Amino acid sequence: MASKTDPRAPRLTPLALHDLVENDDAFFGPGETYDGQRFDRPAFDEGNLTSTDFLECELNGPTLNDAELRGVRFRGTALNDSFAPIMKGARTSWRDTEITSPRWGSAELYDSSWQSVRIDGGKIDFLNLRASKIIDLQISDCIIGELDLGGANITRMALKNCRIGTLDLQQALIKGLDLRTTDFRTLNGIGSMAGVVVDDYQLGLLAPMLAAHLGIAVE
């Protein structure tokens, strides 16, 4: 029987996309809704997609550099091989969505909403999820320079086989964050780790920080 301290795995809804319509539209204006469409290498660079909806769509190889994505909603959508040195996506909403092999530089996705989302592979220099609401998010086999979860509300999140430079948990409210199998060099917010699960090796790395936080002298 699993102990009460074991996290429940993220509940991920399988993505099923059928009968998609090819979209060759050269204009992507704010507030548009795209439903059941496939995009092949769309260039959103510096575009204004504010409050745009992508519903059960497939975006293959999109470029999103410096595009305005504030308030964009992704529902039941696949985002494959996306490229964005600068990604401006505050207050975006991601649900029942799969992100495969992203190549993002600075991804400003703070104050966003994540529910039943999978990020698989890729490399992200800075993933800013500060103050986000996260329910059922799995990130696997991804290299992340800095992951900022400060002030986030997290329920059932797992980081699997990832390499993270700096992980920031300051003031996060955590109800299940599984860090097992993931490597990280620096962790900020040792006092906000209630609800986090680590393995024996990670606990050894965290021991000096835990001792300092609790005022324990080791001699």
C-alpha cells in the first residue's frame, strides 16, 4: 500500500486529434478561434495573438519569438517543436495539451493556468511559472536552466528525468510535487517544500540546506 506521503501521479488526458483541417492562413489576429486545424510551421514572430483560442489543433514547428500570447488558450492541442527565444505568455491557459521538444529561451508564462498538460523533451533556458495554478502537469526529459515556481499553487506535478539548474519554490503551495529522477543544482525555497517527494540521493543533497533552515548545527 502506498504511504500517505507518496504523491498521486498527474492525471493526464490522452490527446486524440482526428480529421484536422489544414490551415494556410497567413494572418493570426488577436481574439481569433481556431478549432480542429493543423498548422505547418506557422510564423507567429512578433505577432499579436492576445486572447486567441486553439481548440483541438496541431501546431507543428511554430515560431513564437516575441509574439504577444497574453491570454491565449490551448485546449486539447499538440504543440510540436516550437521555437521561441523570447516567449511572452502571461496569463495563458493550457488544458489537455501536449508540448513536445520545445526550444524556448526566456518563457514568461507567469500567472498562467495548467491542467492535464505534458511537456516532453526539449530545452528551456528560463521557465517562469510564478503564481501559476498547476493541476496535473508532467515535465519529462527536459533541460531547464531555471524553473520558477515561486508562489504557484501546485497539485499533482511531476518532473521526470529532467536536468534543472535552479529550482525556485519560494512561497509555493504544494499538494504533490515529485522530483524523483530529476537533477537540480540549486534549490530556493527550502521552507516551502511541504508536499514535495524526493529520493534518498536527493535528500542527501538537501540535508545541509535543511539543517541550515532549521538551525541545526552539524559538527
